[in-house]
Amino acid sequence: MIILLIVWGMAYSGMPVVLQTLVLRSGGKNGQAAASIYVLVFNASVAIGALAGGVAIDSHGPAAPIVVGAAFCAVSVLANVTTIRGTAADRS
């Protein structure tokens, strides 16, 4: 468990830096504005996740945040797949 926790911590600690770098590069001349929007969305997602987890615990018990988290992950995967397919279709 400790090894998995260390691997997860190392993987997650680099993700915000990588994502913000991608946002800065893709923003071009408006990179700073894009970065500020990224920070806003990142912090809002943390707040919304905490709210959803708290509501889930209050209404359905301690196991509910796992289900809510899995649902958010599924929606995220679907959104990413849709975006990637749309981008690929635009290129061809």
C-alpha cells in the first residue's frame, strides 16, 4: 500500500505542472490569461468535488463518495474521448 501511495503521489504531483505548461503553450499570446483560467477551473473542480463528496456522505453514507468519484471519472473520460475524436475529425 505504501508503494502504491508513493507512486500515486509522484504521478499526481507532476500533473498540475504538466497541464499548466500545456495550457501556457497552447494559449500562445494569451498564455497568461489561459493559465489564470486553468487555475480557476482547477480550484473550482476541487471545491465542486469536495461539495459533491460531502453531499454524498450526508445523503448516502461513507461509501457514496467512491461512486460519485467513479461517475465523475466516467464523465471525464467520455468528454476527453469526444474531444479527441472531434479534434481528429477536424484534422482530416
